[in-house]
Amino acid sequence: MIGNKQKGFALVLSLVLLLAMSLMGGALIVIASSDHQGNNSSDEYQQTFYVAETAMMQAEKSLVDKMMGPINTASGTRDRGARFIPRNGDSDGDGVADDDAPNQTPCYRSFRNLTREADFRVVEQVENQSFFSLIEPIFTDASFPILATIDTEDAIEDEMEKLRKYRYEFFSVNSGTSDYKASGVSLKKTSVSTQRQGTAYRIYACGMMGDVDNPEILIPLETIVILSH
């Protein structure tokens, strides 16, 4: 498709890839365009939106790793001894309050419901992350089908360069305890529904294109998750 630029084709979406991001079943979506004509602007907005979604899933994964313990990559098991309930102002669970308020980045300021008070704290704030670093294996591992869809090494490098423009940021806020209803089916094939208590977290995430201090495109997303104790 990239070889057809000279024929005046409009923007072509050459690839949609879904990758498993975590045990929660999140998906990472990448769109690589083969042209900068026609609907290029809407393609950039769409890609930035997917980057924001990825940031949200990274935030969820970070909270789960804290609540359940980080995964040992060698054994594939979680370190249960290192788990803790993430609280505002205590990002590492050591019981020592963090001194710094969150940085009021363009992403942070895009959420008007967030306080600007100096004593406000979040669970964690992860800034200026490279979206491309998450998807780089797609381009470096020959087993991925992307290599069969792009004609030349120059074209592959061109796609990589476009994706390097995207960055993401996320932060989360502990909103306190929250009741939730857990339901399912037991081994005896009986339906169960119980009221349980967990911790609610409000997640803020941004996808950005360009300089993170003055992004050309910034898309903020917000959600609430409840994690069981």
C-alpha cells in the first residue's frame, strides 16, 4: 500500500493490531498510516485516542500490580508479600507520605474537576511515557505479521517514526472504600451474589501527539475502577 502513494490514494489504514496488555484483558491498538493526505488529521486524532486508552490500561495494570503484588517475569507468579493498598501520597506503600504534589502538566490541567490545591496528593503520576516503546516488538520481531504488510525497510522506518510522536501520561486517585456486588456461579452450579468491599480509584489518562509540554493533540480520558481487598 505504501508503494501506491504516487497513484494519489487517500489515507489508508494499513494495520490494526491488538496485543494483550495485562491479565485484565486490555488491548493495545495501533494504527499505522501509509500516507499523509486526505484524512490524515482524523487519523492522528484516532491514534491519539488509542494512546489515551493504552494509558488508562497501563494505570489499571499498575494499580493491580500494587494490590496483588508485582509479577515475577522469570516465574510468572506474583510476589504476594509486596502487595499493598495504594493510597494517595504513598505511591510505594512504605507508609511515608510523599512530599510533592502532582505536577500540573497539560494533561493534569485538562481535567477541570481536579483540584489545584498544593496539599492535594495522588496515588501516582506517570509522565511522558513513550507509546512506541510499548509496541516496538511489533517492528523488531519477524514473527509479527506487520512485516508482511509493509513493502520496504524505509517504509517500516517511516511508520516507526510516525508512532514515535505519541506519548502518554496517567495518574490515579484513591477515592476511598466502596461496596460492590460480586456475582458468579459456584462449582455446585448455583448462582451466587454477595456484597463485598473494595477500594475505588479514579483514573485519569492522556494520549498526546508532539511535545508533552505543548502537545499538538491531547485527548484526556477518565474512569473509575473498584479493586477488591
